Amino acid sequence: MKALILAGGLGTRLRPRFGDLPKPLAPLGGRPFLARQLEWLAASGVRDAVLCVGYGAAAVREALGDGAALGVTLAYSVEPEPLGTGGALRLAGPYVSGPCLVANGDTLALCDPWELERARWESGAVGAVALFRVADAAGRGRVETGAGGWIGRFVEKDGEHPGPAWVNGGLYAFSPELWRHLPWPAAGEPQAFSLERDVLPALAGAGRLLGHEVEGEFYDIGTPEDWERAERRFGT
């Protein structure tokens, strides 16, 4: 199974701490975040990965090379301009030949990726989302599921819902069919769009997206506060 990692974000909220360093290279315990993510994939038996990069692509390639030192084989899909998470996946379509994982390049979801793909395959879903339980969902969007784990809707941050909830852990298993659901631009006109805002809700509305509840924890580095939490975990 191949992994596609969405690692093209600008990381503007981390710039006060790390300057122009691409967000996926932000250090955790002195090592690039992406290096830790790729080592987790290799340890899970996923050793073929495509980095979907944009901003800072040259720096990412220089830092990680062909991935051999991390136990993986790397390819690079480079955005000519910012295309959003959905556009980045569409661009990486030529690398897809079967079921694949998709992971956010600023999220480390510590679970079994094969279990996620197994749940997707057994349900016949186009995609499965790894869901993690958090104690306080007020600062995060939550995911609501129905019978059989099918996702009903994604709820944006809701300060009036401070209790526990299941949230999107930024790790997905997809069938190749996903690429038939991605909008394609008119000739010569690249189109940016979001996997999270444009694609996943549409799949959920069509009854084709599974939520798979997993044990474990996930860490992201999207904000300075989230990075500090991850650093406390991995910097020791």
C-alpha cells in the first residue's frame, strides 16, 4: 500500500517560531516532523510514499532525499502553485495504482494503517477516516457518524460543544475511485480545492465515507500550541 503525504502547506502560524522553514520540517525532539512520520509508516509496513509538496519543496527534498535512510522509497509530486489539499491529491493521481493511505503532513496519527484500510475495504467505502477520541472538542471540528460507522457530517469548531467527541485524525484510506470524485480543471486552468471542505463532505453526503474509530493518540503541529504538545511527547 502506498502513502500520499500532503506536505505542501505554508505553515504561516509557525513562522514566528521557525521562520521560513517548511512546516513538515519543523523539528520534534531535534528531528524533522516528516522524518518521524515516514519512520512510523515504515514501522507499520508502509514503505512506498509520495510527498505532495509545494512551498519549500527543494528544502524537503534536500532533507529527506530518496527516503532510504528512513526505511522508505520516496517520490515527489510538486505543485507548480498552491492547489490546496484536494488539488495536491489530484496532481498526484498518476502515482495511484491501488488503495492508498493519505496523511496530512502536519499530523501524526498513531494507529494501525492496515486496520484502517481493512475497514474501508470490508465496508465497500470510497474512503475511511481515522477517528480519534478527544476529551474536549471545543477547539476542534468533530465528526458525527451513524449506523455502521458511516459519516453523516463534519461539524466545524463549536465552542458550545466542550465535551468529548470523535475528531478527524488526518489519516485516510482511499480506493482509487476517489480520483473520479475530484474536480478536474478546464484545460490550462489549475484549480485549487480542499479535501477536507470540498471532497469529504460530498462523499459523506453520498454515503460513501466511513468513520473508523481507533485507539491511540494523534499529534499535529498546525499551531504553536499543538507543536508544543507534540514536542513534550517526542522531545523527551
